[in-house]
Amino acid sequence: MKTTHLLQDNAIICKDVKRIQDIHLKTKNVVVYQRGIAALEGELVQAVKLPIEFRTTGTVEEITFSLSNYFARVLLGYVRLLEDILHLLELFEQVTKVSSFRIVLATVTTTMCPRFHADNNELRMLCTYSGPGTLWLPDHAVDRKAYHRGKGNQNILPDEGCIQQADTGDVVILKGALYPGATPVLHRSPNIKGKEEERLLLSIDNNESLQLSL
């Protein structure tokens, strides 16, 4: 799918990292912070070939300790990738102002969540380090009644031309169903074909929701 970045009423699409704080604006439910990750390219070419699976919960300090140990065992020498993940965790802490997080770093070879949906959480940060990025919808294009009735994507989104997609390396922050007073953003995983198009994904939540959809 061709990536589009049209101006949408519910979205902040920016190159200024300070604007990620705008996720708290009442009219916004998704922020896409566009950035380049060329400095990570050398490490990512190799990292995506590995069966990466890291999951933990805790404070920033606890996650930093656990993640550093994981890199020492599984991703020794991937210094820039580790630094970038910890930087994004710190940014997310600044946005959420909470003390406990759930983090997942994993290689994904299936279309994890093909239906457009809202997460059962408050806020989630996603970064696709390799492979196609997350798909999301502008609010004006969504049939919320069809969504709540459990209908499929063709009913939720009558016009597929409205689908938006984050680029590889972009930082995406999504409002979920538990964010106070918010209309959560509907999003889904991109279609991928196993090893031919696997993804390396980072996901950080500010709660320990059971539902994880990247």
C-alpha cells in the first residue's frame, strides 16, 4: 500500500518531536512523528533476521536493566538500536507521565490483527523498525456503528482510499478505548507474507492491557 500523509482532523503528523505531546488534545487520537532511521540501517539489516522476542513490564529503570541484559545476550553489539529504544521509552514516559510500562520488541511474520480496531488501553507507542508500518483511519471515514456491531473492514471503512499508513521508523502514538473522554483511533496491522516481509516492531503501553495488536 502506498503511504499517504493527508491532513486529518484526528491526527498530528509532524517532524517536530515536541508535538507528540499533542496526543492529549481532545480532538486528536493519533500522532505520527516522522523521522529517519538511516543511522540504524546497518544494525537493522541484521537484526530483522533474528528471532527477537522481548517482553517485560516495569518502570523505566527496570525495563532499561532487563532490555540491556537481553541485548547483551541476544543482540550484542546493536548499540544504536538499544539507545533508540530507550530514547523512545523516555519520550513515552514524558508523554504519559506514568511510572509503569509494558514493552514488546519482536520480529513478526504474520498479519497479527487484520481487522481495524481500538486497543483496550490508554496510550500506545509503536515503531516499525523494519517492514511495513501500522495502518490507521481518519475519524471522518469510519462507520463506528459497523465497528461496534463487529462488522468487517469493508463495513467499517467504506472508502479504502482513506487508509493511512505510517512509514518505517515513524513513531506512532495511539489513543485507546481507556483514554478518558477520547474517541479511540481505529488501526490494524499491515498484511505481510511471512519471512518475505517480516517486521521488527516496538510497542510500549502505559498499562498492562491483555490485548496486544501491533
